[in-house]
Amino acid sequence: ETGVTQTPRHLVMGMTNKKSLKCEQHLGHNAMYWYKQSAKKPLELMFVYSLEERVENNSVPSRFSPECPNSSHLFLHLHTLQPEDSALYLCASSLRGRGGNEQFFGPGTRLTVL
Amino acid sequence: GESVGLHLPTLSVQEGDNSIINCAYSNSASDYFIWYKQESGKGPQFIIDIRSNMDKRQGQRVTVLLNKTVKHLSLQIAATQPGDSAVYFCAENGGATNKLIFGTGTLLAVQP
């Protein structure tokens, strides 16, 4: 266990559905991240939250909407997704300012869009 | 541009042998590098990291080597075990804080 949990672990949704992914870290970190992992592609950084403020949004479509209510929780709200959005969505956290940038990952949510 | 790449997408080794996984990076501003291991059905797990003021760092059965002259990073695993079978990713920070740029990964397959 890395101290970062994600729910659900698997999600199947239609293109018209609305769902949310949840991430929680128990490490006392103050930065949290969403990544998308597709087959045979590098991890793609989607969003970065530092001290609960969004500091990076890597040109992610608006059908993905992040929310960070506090430093321990991170959500990814999904609506009107496309089949090409099917992937493993990984959450990570780190301690900002530590300089090492080591990020701790959760187990991911396997998302399938029908 | 920023990119982190791997020389070999798949590496097959015999149990007990040493494994070497290579990684090339292109951003000379990167001053922090990290290796992750990802087993099937799990998220990436930290293995070892190294800062640019070092050229070698050792952990338990693993060693990371950094050659800044040719922008090359390698992960050496001693006495490879079946439990080492996984995808290994290298990542660089591009000189930024709280940012990692990942490569595509190398699949390490350990043959009994």
C-alpha cells in the first residue's frame, strides 16, 4: 500500500453518463495529480493541485472536471466521455517543496467508456 | 522538446541474472530522475531516485546510473527474481518542481 487510495477500481460507463473518480491520500502531502495511462503510451499528466489550488491543466477536454476540496482528497468528474477516454486513471500525491518530486501513486481506476 | 524514451520496450532475462534497463532523456534542465515499477493491476511504485549532482545511487538490489553528458539513465537490478517482472518507467522533472515527465516503459520478463 502506498497511502493513496482510489475508488472505484473499475468503472464502465456510457457516453451520456456522469460519474466521479475519487482519490484520497493519507501521507500528509500537499500536492495531488491526475494522470491518464493508455496502452503503450507514457503517463499523461492531466491536472496538478498544489495546496488545493489547480496549478496545471494540460489541455484536458472540459468533459473532465477536477475538484480538490482539501489536501487529502481529489476528484475527477466525468461527463459525456468518448470511447477513446477509456484508460487507467491514476492519482498521485507528493510533498510540495521537498525538491525530490517523488510522487506516490494509487492503484488507479480502470475506466471503460462504451 | 521534452521527451523521455527507452531503448528497448521489452527485456527478457533469466532468473538470477542482472538486468539493465536504459532510458534516454532530452531535457538538459532536468535535475531529478526517478524509476518506477508497475505490476499488472497496480499503480507505479517508487524504486529509486537520483539528483543531477550524483552519477550513481544504490538501493537494495538496485542501482541507478546517471550520465548527464549523453543524457542517459539506467536501472540495474541485481539477481533478478520473478517478482521483478513488471513494467519499469523512468521519469525526469524537466527542471521544474512537482512535475514528472514519464517514458513509455520497459517490460521486464524474468524467465525461471
